[in-house]
Amino acid sequence: MAGRIPQHFIDELLNRVDIVDVIDSRVPLRKAGRDYQARCPFHEEKSASFTVSQNKQFYHCFGCGANGSAIGFLMDYEHMDFIEAVKELARRSGMELPTTEHSNTTHNPGPDLHPIMQTATHFYQQQLKQHPEANKAIDYLKQRGLTGEVAARFGIGFAPPGWDNLGKALGNNKQGQQQLVTTGMSVAKDDGGQYDRFRNRIMFPIKDHRGRVIAFGGRVINKEDNPKYLNSPESPLFHKGKQLYGLYETKQALRQIDRLLVVEGYMDVVALAQHGIYYAVATLGTAVTHDHLQPLFRTSSEVVFCFDGDRAGRDAAWKALDIMLPELKDGRTARFMFLADGEDPDSLIRQIGQQAFEKKIVSAISLSEFLLQNLSQRVDMSAIDGRARLIDLARPKLAKISHQVFKHMIISELANRTGMSGAELTSLLGEKSITHTSSKAIARSPGNSRKLSPVRSIISLLLEQPQLAQQEPDPRRFLELKEPGINLLVELLELIQQQPHIHCGAILEHWRDRPEGKHLNKLALSTHTIPSEGYKHEFQDALRHLDKQRIEHICNQLLHKGENSPLSSQDKIRLTELLNRKQLLSRPLTRNNDNEN
């Protein structure tokens, strides 16, 4: 992703843009001390917990945890991918976007497949209007109560009967034929030919966050045909476990999305829109995944999952709950709506209408109630051992919840059901009490929950004041240490020394696609109790501590060597020098000697 754009260009780009201007043009900011604040655009909240640091060129929400550089903000807020975000900032800054020398070879993504998918969409829409057999598709849509307006909004079309209608229309050259196969619109035959994947079906275009068609879903018209629903296969454009049908259309229809309703298929989404419910999306027949949750909660703080009320539906809801537990944060609400046997959203809303259907959505069971209700049904709550078993069943679920306030509310309700006090159950489960600690205090102190190690402390200070790196003449000497994070620290020091004007936001982009990136993001949130003029002293003190560890390590190696054979005169001299150096480093650091290494 980032490899297609030279890193030096990204550094220069982030040096030119001001994250405050980028965010303020989309989310109005107000000055708060040396930083800026707003209500978080990524979750619902009453008080402002979204902070933008002009010094660090970094944003962070203490409520939902969203954070990053100007690039990261555009990716989250505008739902752009990395390349799109960089292009937008480059356009804003008047910079011409380059690519690396190898971008057309080793990173060649191949031809753009979006145009042929858009052409296929137009083909299917024209067939719905003009094909001799389109009447049966039109009759079916009318039978389901859909108007032409709603069909046009979702781009619904018709794949006529026959093996090569689309292939003849779009695959009139080798490149077109290959693209149809690559996108899954055509299926290659053993003899070198190909045939249309979708035949005699009503076609539903599946769009990405930018409204580009990336796949199709096709529903049969004749009951005897199978399968009833057919999706495009996985392709360079389409990954079924990540995509939500109807999300783009929801964003087009509603300026403010207070709630999302997750249903099973495209007909449910379209039928609900026909009856005035424009906030339904579908998981395309797959189970809810972690990749689904990210765009859902970025779009709305409340998500209601609609399932069949039978055993299979409740099992699917239970799996969805399991995936959601780690994702629960301040301002996020998840609930479950179960339908009567034989009902689906399409049939139910046609039967009871929009108002009654929305009442059912509002009264959907909360995630916490569904969790405790499901677990309670597995035990005999009238017996002591049954209630004890309930606690054992709840323990692994509670362990997945990172949101401490929500976790303790679950524990409190669990205590009520088992006849224990909240404090007793909290202690029994090995959880810490938060009686005297507010959720905001917990959220606002991610970097101060425990004293940082010297390595982490130095990294945290560098992210706050990168110019401190110029105080360290020889970072690579620390590679002799085996401390966690030491390689990251040395790399970070060398990067800043090479680019003295780089800031925190640009630094984090260097590690965007690397495992260490998440650790750097956490350290970027660390707050320091010392005044900014004391950072240099703190930095030098931590470096001295590392140097002392390094010298102790070398001395131990020499002493161990001397146990097996006499040390050479050179080794003895070095050991004496090191011990003297260690003694010097053990003295308290004063303001007058804080350049001493």
C-alpha cells in the first residue's frame, strides 16, 4: 500500500500540511490550551474528548480510541484508502504525487477493473428495460412491492438467460475477456472459452465506500433454479467477509446516521428502503466478522443486528456477540433483534409497516441482556451450583471485554442474578474495582497506568519532542542490549537524526504497516507530568540508565571470560575503564551536566 509512494514524499507532505486545518475543515475545532478539541466524529458523545495536537500533528479520541496522523484521519473520516488519502493531501498542498521506480514492475497492480464493472452494471440495467424476457424480472420486483425509483437507487438490473450475453457485450477483446474472468463475471472453461456466471437473475450491484461497483449479487426469478442467491466470487476488488451491501446507499440517503440495522440479504435492504428505512445494510449471507464491525461503528454508534429467531439465528447472533465484545467502547451500542419463525425483514415490514417495524428495532434486546440471558438459560438458576456455573460460563466472555465500565456493569448485573455483592464477585473474578475511578480518568491516562521502562520513556519523549534525538551521538551502541524495543528505539533515533524536522504524525506513518506501529501509537498518547523544559533532562537521564545497563552487560561478559581463563592486559584496562564509567553514570544527573553521556 504505502510502498507505491516514496516514503520521503509522505514525510514532506506531512511536513507541509497542518492536521488542524485538515480536520477543522471537516470537524470544527476549538482551542483548548495548546491543543484543539471537538466532539468526536467517530462516535456519539456529549462532551468533547477528541483532541488534536498541532505540535505532534496527531489526533486522538479518549472515548473511542481513534488516533493517527492527517492521513489516518482522512482514511477514517472520509473512508479513503491510504493512496486516496495521500492524493487528497497532495492536492491540498499543491504537490505532484510521484511513485517509486519499481511501481510499474514489482508493485504493478494490473489494469483498473472498476470500469468494466461499471459497464456491466449499465448492461444489466439496460437489459431490465429492453430484453424480451425482462417482464418476468419486472413482475417479480413489482410483486415484492418495489418501485422504479428504489430499483434505480440501488442500480438493480437483469441478467438475461443465455450463456454468453455479457461476454459478447463486454468481452470483445482478450483484455476484456480476461477482466471478466478476473472479476468473476465470467467463468473460464477447460477448452479456453468462458461463459457468464450470472444468467436469468435479478442483479444487485455491490458498491465500495466510494460508490464503485466491485461485485454483484444475483437472485433467481424461477423458483426451480439454484442457488437462490449467488454472489460474485472473491476477486482483487471484492472480499465478501469485509463488504456490507447498502452502506454506500445509506450514506447517500441520510446525512446523519443514528442507527444501522444489519440484515441478511440484499432484498431485505432494498425492501426496507422501499418502506422508508434507509439505514439497513447486509453482510451478504456471511457471518458477522471483525472487518464488518469497523465500518459499521465508524458510520454509526448504534448497530442493531437482525437475526431469525430459530436456533440457527440465535447461534449466529451468539457468534456475532463474541466478535463484538473486544470492540465495545464508550458511545458504542449493539443490540439484537430476533424475528418470528418464517419471517424476514422484507415480509415483516410489508405486513406491519414502517412505524411498527421501527418499534421492534427500538425494543431490540441489548448485547448485555442477550449475553446474560443466553448464559442463564444453560444452567439451573434455582440451584447454588447452577449459579456458580453461570459465573464460570461468564468468565471467558468477561475476559474479552476491554471496556472497563461496561465490564463492571455486566459484573454488577451478574452479581444480582447470582445473589452476590458486586464487590465479592469482582474480587472472585480477579477484576479491579473501579468504584473510585471514573471511566474518563481511565480513558485519559493510557500512558500513565504504570511507569514506563527507560526504552519506552525515551521513545515517548522523542514522539513529543523529536529534536531530542540530536542529543544522542551514537544510537547504535545500544544494540548491544537485549532490552525489548531497543531495535525500534535505535531505528527511531537514526530516522529523526536524518530528518531533524520530522514530527510525531510523520514518524508514525513510517511504521503504519509494521507490528511496532501499534506500540508507537500507544506511546504517542503518553502524557508527561514534567514541564516541557524538563524533557531534555528526562531524556538524558533515561539514556544514562541504558548506558549503565549496557556497561553492566559488557562487564559481566568480561568477568565471565575471566572465570575460564586469565584476562589479557587489554581486557583488564577495558574492564577498569568500564567500571569507572559505570560509577560516573551512577551519580545523579544535574542540570549542569545533562549533556554527559
